[in-house]
Amino acid sequence: MGQFIAIGLMYNAVASKEEMDRGNITVEELRNEMQQSLSYDMTFYDEEITDNRIVYTLKDDVMKEGLIPFLEVFYPVIQPDDKEEYAKILKILQSTAPDDWIEYAKGRMGEPFFSMDNYAESSYIRFEKAFRPSVRISFKFIMLKMGYGKISTEGMEDFFEIFKYCINGTFKDYPIAKSINAYITG
């Protein structure tokens, strides 16, 4: 299949409780580091702690209040030549309940616009404490845009931080932009 650059809304993030325990990392440290290192606004996410994992899921009210206004500005900037496609998606989102948006995205898996992406690369967060422990974060994104053509992935991680910074700056009037990231999928 290959790998592609994508831009997506971080819907879900999962960390292993075992990795955290092994590195003596608290839930608060994880949350703070996700906010600082990965630049996500963690107040946008519900937190579920089980015996095995920590799960962060985008809050329904954040999606309900912020997604459509953001996409109405985002898609014309990022995808000006596909107005018909993104207008169709916006119309569907506007005419359905926010509770149904995730199912709609799941039904579009593999599509380059507004689809659930389970193939996003994981990120590792390294903590500034004894033995520099790390925790792998697995993501599910609602893919908002996927680039055409495969990429070489060596040395790309630094650029994704720049992309995220640019996305946050360009769409700073839309708080949900802090949940958007550029990433590798496939």
C-alpha cells in the first residue's frame, strides 16, 4: 500500500498502563506531556483509565460546537479544487446529529476526505526523569485530507511539528484546530 501524509482530527489516543507503570509515569504526567510535546489541548478529551490502558476520546461537545465551523474554513484553504466533494461532506454533517459523525467517518474508511483512519503512526513521548522512560501513544484520526502519492518517511517527524504549528496559527480562531495534526498513514 505505501505511506501517505494526512491531516486529521485526533479523535482517540491510547497509552499502555503497563508502559506507564514500568516508567513510573503518572496519568497527569502523560496528559501534560501530550499537551506540551504533541500540542494537543487535553481539555478537549475525555479520559478513561482502565487496568490496561489510558484512553483519550474527543468530547462530543467539542466536535459538535467546533467541527463544522472549522471545516467550513479549512476545506476551502486546503482543498480549493475539490469544492464539490467537501461541500457534499459539509452538507451531510450539517444534516446529521453529531453523534452520527463518527459512524459516518467509519463508513468512509479509505476515502481521502472525512474518514476514520486506523493506520496513523504512533508517537512516542519521552519523559525527563530517571532512565528517560517513554510511552507509545496510538491514535485514531478522522482524516480530513490525505495527500496524493506515496512519501518517503525518513526524517519527517520534525516537519510534522512545523505543520501542526502552522495549522494552529492559521486557524487560531477555531479552538478545535488544536486537535488537528499532520501525520503518516498507511
